[in-house]
Amino acid sequence: MPLFMIKRKFFERCKSGEMIVVLKNVQPQWKNSRVGDEAVLMCGKERILRKGIVKIHRGSLARILKDLDYKRIFPSARTIFEANRMAREIYPEDREFIAFELV
């Protein structure tokens, strides 16, 4: 069961259903996650949300943004280039990413 610590604005988007894909850099605790697992989204001590993983995408940022609609990861991005810039602000040095589609 992967645990994602996320910022409040992203938590609220997940809760409302606006954001249904969580993008993370590859870490050992997420590498063994599988479709069907329950993901726990946490923002502080009080805000906890559980969602099921329906699909997992692995690879470079360019590949993930190509395979998925970038609006599902960054709803406020107007273009794919803006989504790429937003991801690079969060993860400036990372090369390998993992994206979880949640329901």
C-alpha cells in the first residue's frame, strides 16, 4: 500500500476528482506497487484519502506525458510544455518517473 504525502492543493484536487493521476519520482517504496493496491494520499495528520490504483506508468517524464493526458496530472497546465515545466519545478534532477492512475 503506497503512501503519498502531498500538498494541500493537490490533495483537494484528488478529493474532488479533478486530479486522478499522481506523478512521483521512482523511489524504492513505490517500485513494488501493483494495480489493485490501495494508495493512501495524506496531507498532514487529519487529511487522509484512500484510492485504488488502476494503472501504473513508468519511464521518463516525456514518455509519461506522451502516454497520459497531461491535464490529468497537472490540471492547470495549458500546454504539454507547461506541464513539463511544472514537473521539473518539483523534480529538477530526476530522470525516471512513475505515474499512478487512481479511482
